[in-house]
Amino acid sequence: MLTLYGTELSSRLLLGTARYPSPAIMEAAIRASGTGIVTVSLRRETAGGGRGGQFFETIRALGVHVLPNTAGCHTAKEAVLTARMARDLFATDWVKLEVIGHHDTLQPDVFALVEAARELCADGFKVFPYTTADLVVAEKLLEAGCGVLMPWASPIGSARGLVDPASLISMRAHFPDVPLIVDAGLGRPSHAAQAMELGYDAVLLNTAVAGAADPIAMARAFAAAIDAGHEGCRAGLLEPRDMAVPSTPVIGKAVFA
Amino acid sequence: MKLIINGEEQQIEAGTLAALLAALDYEGDWLATAVNGDLVPRAERAQTALNDGDRIEILAPKQGG
């Protein structure tokens, strides 16, 4: 069972709610994925609109935990205010903390991220920081009070998968007791399985499901891949070898010549 | 008075933030508000007086990753 900030979750998938072809497909994909946590955002509401309310009623009806994000924030100040507004609106102290540092790569600004994490943790938030696999940054986030770390696999929405598995392996080894979630850049179920085989506790993704030709089927495929990778890791994976090792016993083999 | 609401300048009379939301037909429970860069919690909107030139953000839940 996955435990994040004291909350037990049966699914190791965290799923985004953006970019689906329709609200109905989003809802069906969330159900098909079996996820217990979905991410949402806060955006400007037009007067007399109420569309944000309709969207959120759909999410609430699913009975999943809501993880508000600070997507699009480029400074610690913006991210902290967005988190506070999200807590007031969603009545949760969970926040997926994003502070974007680069327009092209959507890479986190880790300096502002640590600054915002310190302020929010001190204010009682349970912070899920979107970060890189940098170990020093990870230490600073833990010192700030974060109880979860979410390193990226590759740039958001890029579908490139784990571009630097060595760094993710290193992070797992350095923080054996911290819940680690690979967030961003996964494109295929095999990418999610790979992250889980490395010993990660969960994965967070959005575009890979929402942008698939059939998001509902893809949600099921990711759920299966995550379970397979997690079970495989627990079962103990073989290390690769340079040479062949016959699987069928050689002793007792008939000699015909 | 002049208010900057979600980035757009408007001339509107509203004594409090709650009165402004009502005047602009913002409906429902799913809103979050800030004035001049500070959160105004739902429970404090009726007591939050507005001044000329205030910058107001009115946000709602949206899809996100």
C-alpha cells in the first residue's frame, strides 16, 4: 500500500485532468485508471461563467483525492499565493508545487522551489514538489519539510520517458524511505513500468493518457504497467549479464553423435 | 471606482469583495479570491473593503496536470 502524508492509497498512479477530448472521456479515463489522486489547477474565472464549478463537481463525484497544482507559476511568491488560494477553495492542504524556471523545457526553478516549499511547509501545507533528480535540491526540500519528492523523467508533455535513469537510480538509493514519484515526461506504459522497476513508489502523468487515441484504454494500460513494474521490483530483478546462461539444464542431455 | 479584475481594468462600484462578486454574477461555491497579491478567504469576503486601484484575482478549479 502506498502512503503519502499518512493517506493510504491502493493505486500507484496519480493522474492529471487536462487535455482530454471531452469531460466524459476524462471521467471515464480516471475511473479506468483506478487512480486515487487527480491533479487540478486554478485559473481565472469569467464573470457569470461557473464552468470551473461544473468541472469540479465532476471530479468530486469520482470520490478521489484532489491534488491542486501551481502550474504556470514562475516565482516563489506566485506559487505560494496560488497554493493558499487552492487550499481555501479545495479545502485540502496538499499541493503539487511547481515553479517553472524555463519556458522551453518547463524545467523547475529549483531555487525558487525550495524557497516556496519552506514557506508552504511552515504554513502547514503538505507539499508534493515537482523537482529534478538533483540530490542536493532533494535534501533541501526534505529539510524544508517535504514528505514526498517528485523528480521529472523528462520535460512535461515530451513523452520521452526516463532520459536519465542513472540519476533516478541514484535518487532512489539515497532516499530509501522517502516516497518518490516520477512526475512528467512519461509517454508509454513501458516508461511507467521502468520507473516502478527502479523502485519508485508511484508515477504522475497526464498527457500520455489524455493525448492517446483512446484515453480510456491507455489509462488501463498504464495501470497494468505500473502494477507490473511494482511487482517486478518487489520480486527481485535479475541483473543483466554479458554472456548467455542456458536456462535448460545441460546435465542429462542426450548425445546423438 | 477603478478596479483591476483578473487583469482587466473596470469601472464599478462595490464596497466589499463579496459585493463585487455578486455585482459581476460570480456564482457558486467554487471560487478563490485574492486582493493585491494576498489571499482573501471565502469567509472574509464580506468584510473585505475594496479601494480604488485594487487588483483582484478571481480563480476557479480548472483541468490540470
